Amino acid sequence: MSSGTIGAALSSSLSKIRSIALSYGTVLHPTPTTLFNPAHSLGARIIHHLWNNWGVDAGGLRDGEVDLYTVNIPLVDGLLTEEGLKICSTTIWRNSYGRLFKNTSQINSEPGQLRTAGPDALNSLNTNVDGASGSITIAGHNELSFKFSPDMTDLITPSLSSLPVGSDGWAIHQGWVSVTPLRASFAEPTLAEDIDIEERIWKLKL
């Protein structure tokens, strides 16, 4: 449900190969085709620069190198100007999605009539889940169905005040190019190294 572009670069970097994910941000609708070639050219120059000036990360998989980069180029008119777009080294914006799926199930309410089921209606139904087959049977209804209908309003059109200064989302909001170094790992919160191991052990029985 996330970026396939970064996913491919992550997979490559886990094989200890230098990887760069390059994405374009759609800002204008429809996007003028005159912006494509300048974006391609800028992307190629950024990749060339990164390759020859690869960053350092003591925790990197390849002898202390940065594992991978994600580059975001907004498709805006600034690409056509002589000075071009500003390029900013950024951190990752920790964002989140809204709803990803919309319930489109139809339930028999009365003979000959159908109505759309909402979450409350589904919760009140008599359901039977077959763990072996993964099927769901609902009394008076043959199947439970959903449509991919993501609500990404906060992701696509965030307010500037909600974006951390220096993050990739903040840079794109400014019409700048973001270049973010990443680690090929499932990140974890930083723990204080001086915490005794005994204090990390759960004191309750589950």
C-alpha cells in the first residue's frame, strides 16, 4: 500500500547495491508535457551527483555508506526557468493515510430490495468466518466486498504548518526537489543505551 518505487530500491539495497528511488510529484492537473524532459534531465543530473558524492552512514549495509536515497521532483513551472528548482537534502516526513477501502457490500434488507451496508450495519450482522478458506459469510448476504478508494487528502494536500521543516513533504510543498537518505530496515525508536536489560522485561503475565 506504499511506494512501489521506494520498495524496489529497498529490495535492491538489501542486496548491497547502491539504489536511488526517483519520483515525480504531480502538482498541476493536467501536467503540461513540456515539464517531462526538464524533469528527466534534472533527475539524471541528481543521480549522477549522488553517485559521485555518496553519503556516509555508520549503520549502512555497505561499509558505512548510505543504503539508498529517495528523490522527489515536483512537476512545476519552475523546471522551465533558467535558475531551475531548489534542491534540498531532507528528512523523511512521517505521514499516514486515511481510509484505503470503501465498503460496497449489498445486503438484503427486504425481499426484492438492496441497500449498501455501512460499518455499523456490518458489525451487527451474524457473520461466519472460515479461517481455512478465508471466506466470510453474512446472514442474508453472499459476500463482503470492498473497493479500493483511498482517502489521502492529508497526504496529497497537507497544510504547510503540519509539515516538519526540512522534511521531504515540506520541500515539495515549497516547490523544491527533496533528496532523502534512507536505511534499508524496519526502523525502531531509539532506546537509551543505559537502560538496564531487567527494566526492559515485561512485569505482567499475558
